[in-house]
Amino acid sequence: MRLRAIAPALAVAALAAAVPATADAAVSTQARIELPAGFLPEGITTVTGGSAFFAGSMVDGRIVTGDVRTGALRTLTPGTTGRALRGMAYDPRTRLLWAVGTQGSQGIVLAVDSRSGAVRWSHLIAGAAFVNDLTITPGAVWVTDSGVDRLTRVALQGGLPVGEPTFLPLTGAWPTAGDLRANGIRSLVDGSLLLDHSSAGGLWRVDPATGVTTAVPIKGGSLTGGDGLELAGNTAFVVRGNDNYSVSVLTLGYGAGRSVTATWRRTVTDPGLDVPSTTSRAGKYLFTINARFGVADPTSASYWITRLPATT
């Protein structure tokens, strides 16, 4: 385990730090944003109300930041040997950029200063197989592992990590078959967690207190596969790069007994998509990573972000 303590001054410094580009991203944005050759991206996150974005590399854990209006790009955090980053999330309370992935053969969670790129906190996850995505709630960071049927919880106090991470086993109706299982994750307005399942498909609601998981009924269509997951109000956007290069759009509803339902709305696609993995909303658009899994020479291949309409 490698653990770095956050200096007491970070809380003040983080709140005072500025992230690039705070103009309304809906005004004018790039339809395609080029990433460095050989970058092997997987995760992306944007700054709410702004035009800044962050993307991570599966080659060396490098993090780049840019502006969706101009496509301008710079390295925020240099790469590290043996590190691969996947899911990313930005916390506006502290302006920390959270990222998850792999360090060598172990899972890792990082909290990065979104201005300087310095790693303020990191923790290796015991017993991890394929740490994949994360979401931030008022009191915790929740992390999925596609190879282990559990969630990792990093407790937060004032937006800063406290104590050791804990684990929440996924029980109930959660499907345990398949090589890749829990993938995208987001928090719902009722406090529960929403997951997609890369092997079984569908959407799944998790009680964060117990880990009991229930299937979310989907009306008007089915949802196979599923990678990244994004929410905007009661609209869910599910990235599908394994069987259909597209983003599925569903409307969520809440019923009696804290039940959750989903209604199929439409599929959004674009000729520029090439094995999309994750997406993040900025203004009226979704900015979608093309992971290009299976490309002939990933170390020299081109990679890019595709803009899609965030139709709800």
C-alpha cells in the first residue's frame, strides 16, 4: 500500500485554485478533439458549468487537461511506469480530480490537484482485479471493480479523504457471471447508486448501506453491454463500445419503495466513434472518449474525443 497524506493547507488551497476555462461550454465547442498519439485513453470528466476537461492514459497514467471550446491540450500530471488510469471524476468542492485504475498488478485510487497536477492522495486497493470507474457523493467516493463483485468506498469529510477505504459486497440480484461485470457508476437523487454491467447488460440499483442490488426495469428496449455511465437530471447516458458504437439515452423514474425504472429514449451515434468507453457532459454536448480497443498498433495510434448531442 502507498498512502500520501493531504497537507492541512490543501483544503484552503484547493478551494482557491482555478481550473482552466470557466465559460459556458454550450457556446462553441470542438466536434473532435485530438489526443496525443499512443495515449490509450479510457476515462474523461468535465467541469460542471465550464469548458475544462480531463482525460487519463492507460499506457502510463498520464493525465491531460484541455478546453472543449478550442481543443487546446496540455499535460497536467506526467506518466508513471506501470500505471493505467480508467475512470475519472471532478469534485467542485475541493477542485480535486479523482482517478482510478491500476498500479502494476494492484488497483489504485488517486486524488489530483486539478490546477498543478500534483497527486495529493493515493491508495492501493487490496484484492482488486480490474478497478474501472467511480462516482463522488457528498460523503464518499465509490469505485467499481469489473472483476470483483464489490464496491470500494473512500470516506470523505469536507470533500477530503479520511481513514482507510472499505468494501461493500454486491449482493441480491447482481449477476456474478462474465469476465467484466460492474463498470460505469453514478449516484442517484435518492442516495442509491446506479451501475451498468458489461457482461449481463442492463442497469442495476445498489443500496449503499447494504450492497443489496436490484435490476432496474427498462421499458421500450433492452440494454446490452455497457461501459461508461453519465447522468444529467433524470436522464442516463450509457456508453456502448463492445457491441454498438453509440450512447444509449434512457429516462429514469422513481416509484414507491425507492424503486427505480428506466424508459428507453434513443440511441446517439456518430461516424467518428471508434470503440467509445466513457462520456462526460458539458453544456448541451457529451464528450466521448474513443478507446479504440483492438487497434493494430495502440502505442502509435491516433486517439480523439467525439462530441455528441446530449439530447434528453
